[in-house]
Amino acid sequence: ILATKHGIDNSLAEEILFLHGNNSAIMSNMLINEMVIFYTAVQQNSFSGAAKLLGVSKSFVSKHITALEKDLKTRLLNRTTRQLSLTEAGEIFYLHCQSLSAVAQDGYNAIINLGQKPTGKLKISLPPALAIHLLADPMIEYTQRYPDVKFDVVLESQIVDIVKQGFDLAIRVALMPDSSLVSQKIATLGSVV
């Protein structure tokens, strides 16, 4: 535990780092909000700077940091009219806030990047007779363009339950029955005798 490195009793460290009233979801959300406010105040080295960055009032920042210190039963910041400095407990708490911020940013970036570059598995169902004619060239081109996408191609002629069987795409030669599924004509096939 990080607190032990700083010479703080483990029971106090656990109280500082892990307890915040009861463990309900509401209290957890409040703690996360207070951690963000505290982290921002330390980063900006002022309540005014944190307030400006967060789009709230200086008194809002002050009130939440005071409430956080009250809940933790310890002072996190030394305040003067011109600057803030961390107490020993504040340093420990700040490191955890920094970790929380990094994890949140990583999660945000992962989702943003997910929408920009396709990755994962694309499960497709189509009749064997259509596979070579309709899928071969587009699949090669798509794989070259998006190498992080893997294909799971199921060759079968029967109609599949796309949702139940987890297909992303099904290609069929048929009229689409009334359905909540989205269909699109992709080709017209001529008759072969």
C-alpha cells in the first residue's frame, strides 16, 4: 500500500483512500466528483483556477474540498491566499486521484479510438455460391485497409436469426420479409441456365 511508504498507519491509509461514508453508488459518485475537484485544484495550484477549468464557482470548489477533508477526517491541503500545498495525506490522495484521472482518460480515449479505426470480429453469413462472387475481393481489400478486423464467415444457405446467432451481416438471395432488421440491395444477379 502506498501509504506505508509514507509512514502512515495502514488503518488510517485505508480510511483515507477507500472509505467515504457508506459504500453506496451515490457516495461513490460523490467521491469521484470530489476527487476530480481536488485533483484539478492541485493541478491548477488554486481554487480559482480549478473553478475556471471546471466551469463552477470558487466557492463550489472550496465547499467540496472542505467536505472531502471532513469525510476523510484529515487535512489534504494547506491554503494561503496565494497558493496551495499538499499535506502528507494530500500527497497520497493526490496520487490516487492522478491514477483515477489516467484510467478515466484511457477509457475515454479507447472509446474515441474505437469509433475511428475498426477492430474486432465481423461475423458474416452467406450462401456458399455467393461467397466467391460477392465477398472475396471486398474482404481482401477490407482486410488490407483494416488489419485489426478479423472475419468469421459462415457459409450456409438457410435463413439465420442474425440477432440470436450474433451475426453482424447476412447476405441472401431473397426478398426480405417484414422485419426490424435493416436490409439493403447490394447486387442484381442474372439467371443462369
